[in-house]
Amino acid sequence: MKYFKKPFEHTLVVRNLLKWAVLAIAVSTITGSFVALFLYLLDVATQYRWQHPWLLFLLPIAGICIHFLYKLYGKNADKGNNLIIDEIHEPGGGVPARMAPFVLVATVITHLFGGSAGREGTAVQIGGSMANFIGKQLRLSKADIRILLMMGIAAGFGAVFGTPVAGAVFAVEVLIVGKIKYDALVPCLIAAVFADMVCSAWGIRHTHYTISFTGSVPAYLSFLHFDFLLFFKVIIAGVVFGLSGYLFANVSHQLKALAVKYISVPWLIPAVGGVAIIGLTYLSGTTDYLGLGVVSEHANGISIVNAFHEGGVTTWSWLWKLVFTVVTLSLGFKGGEVTPLFFIGAALGNTIAIILGAPVDLFAGLGFIAVFAGATNTPIACTLMGIELFGGDNVIYFAVACFTAYYCSGRSGIYSAQRFPANNVKQ
């Protein structure tokens, strides 16, 4: 009997892989196509807003429309990413299929009228809702739907940023701080890779970022760039990145709670948020903090891309973007937090580099991934994202910045449904 044990186990493994590969193709085809449509519409909305700046003055009305759209027809879809994470931890009523079109439309409206938001939340919700829909149609078990939901997260994340490996790891790392759900890792990787391929097949091209810095290669680390003084500066920057991630997460939660407490009429919350964004735009003297912020409508404007160059942002650009985004997302508008976190991190990295006399492009890249790591408690996924986006030459600095930010961000995170270890200490 022992002779036949291993061949039998191998048969089960192959059968299991085929099962998840087939499901991954289904999830990825739908999710990747939805994400491609979303990114196309987002670009159209951004271009249209640049051409018609008066649309900003309609942001309060747009916020009210989003509120009633969800109130009348959205049911529990308003809970967003947290609903998907909660459903993975404790299966219940499921993730409604309507979440995908609702969040897509609401996010495009937010960007069209000038809200400062991202796209990751939308992509993840599209992936999660479509994965749950497929699981229900196929009458899969709760255990299988749980993995399918993680595949949806991975597919949405991998497709929207063009980082499938990071997307797969993010899906299994974000659920419980310090722990990874290895049982879903391979299915998530298959889903993320296929979703990225589908999104690219629709003609979507992701923004290309470049870190030109290449340091010295010591004899004892023949395959890595490493410098002790720069290493020390990266640690300092990592601490600041972690604190900024902590600031973003906590201010977001507190502002949302204050709005609910002091604004008794719910539909007034997004209206107040819209008015606040208009006021902040005039106070800052620029429209560069509206929308995604990946690129600016002006060649020399403040943006993520320009943060990789000296003089591309101002000293306080990171704080302005933080305020704009917290107000937008905490007061009723839709979208993700991650792209704004990229902006905050890249701009903050630019500022820190100038203060410390470090390479601007390297530190902008470190901030790009490390603030995200601190705010989401996903240092491994963010390190891998750095490699996928910027190449592997500076991987040791990526890891140091991300893990330092992770440890310095405290017991906080942008996802309230994320679980923390029972001992309350990050592992």
C-alpha cells in the first residue's frame, strides 16, 4: 500500500491544480475584462475633467447621487473591501454581484468630478463580487468560495496595477496581520497572472516607473547593491513611511466616525466632503491633488511620475494628498486608497531624499511601496511589487523600507476587517 500512496497523492494534487486553474480562468476572464473597462473609463473621466475644470463644483451633488445610488439599490455593497475580507473570515450572506457595477460607476463618478481616490478598492471589489457570483452559480462549498474570494482579490489587484505576483501575495497576506494563507497561494497566483493577461489583451497599458539608481556592489554581496550609509538612511525613511501610513489609516477612521456622529443627515456627509475638496483645491492653489495623481495635466505638475525627479513635488505635497484623499474617501465617495498611498509615499520619499542627501528616484520608489506596506500591513506583497515595478537591483532596500514601515505603523490599517494576532504584536 505504501508503494501506491505517493502516486495517489500526486493524482490528487494534479486534480486540485486543474480544478483551481479552470476556476481561475473563469474569475480572471471576467475580472480582467471588468478592470480593463474600468481603467479605460477612468482615463476618459480624468481627461474630460481636465478639459472641463468646472466639473469640480458639481462634486457635492455627485456625492449625494452616489449616496442614494447605494442606499436605494446597493444593499450591503457599500461595505466594499471589508465585506469581502469579512466574508473570507466568516462566510455569511455572501458578496453581492451588484457590487462590481456599482463600485465601477461610483468610482468613475468620483474621479469625473474631482474626488481624490484610487482604483485598487474598485478592482478588488470587482474581483471579489465576480468570484462569489461564480462560486454561487457552481454551488461550490463555503471552503471553496473562501479561496475563490481570495482569487478575486488577487485577480483585481494584479490586473489593475500590472503586478500579478504582488497581487497573489497581497490576497493571502492582507487577511490576518503576520500570517499568510498558503492554501490559497497557488490559485491566487494563477488568477492574478491570467487577469493581468486579460487586462493587457484589451489594450490597457500600465504606467512605467524607473529607478535609475545603481549603487556599488561589495565583494561579499556579489548580486546585490548595498551601501551601509544608504542602508541607514533607508531605515530612517522606513520609520517615517510607517508613521505616515499610520497617520493615513487613523485619520481616515476618525474622520469617518466624526462625520457620522456630527452630521445627522446621511446624504449631507458626501455633500460636505465635496465642498471641503473644493475649498482645499483653492487653499492648495492647484488641482494636482484631485483624481488619481499618477500623472498631471501639466507636464511639470505634481504627480507620482514627477516625484521620481528632483523638484517634481513640493515639500508638503505628500500631506496635501493625504488630506485630500482622507476627506474624499471618509466622507462618502468611492475608490481605492492604494494609488493615493503611492502618491503620498513617492512625494514623501522625494522630500526625505533631499533632506538626507539620498537618491531621489530610489527614495520615491521606496516611499511608493513602503507607505502602502505600513497602511495595509502587507510588507511581503509590497516588496514583491517593488521588484515587479522597478526591477530587482535594489531589492534589499525595498525589503528594509517595507518591513520597517510595517513595524512602525502600529496596530492600524486601512481595512477595518483585517484581523490582528491574538497577542496584539506584529509578527
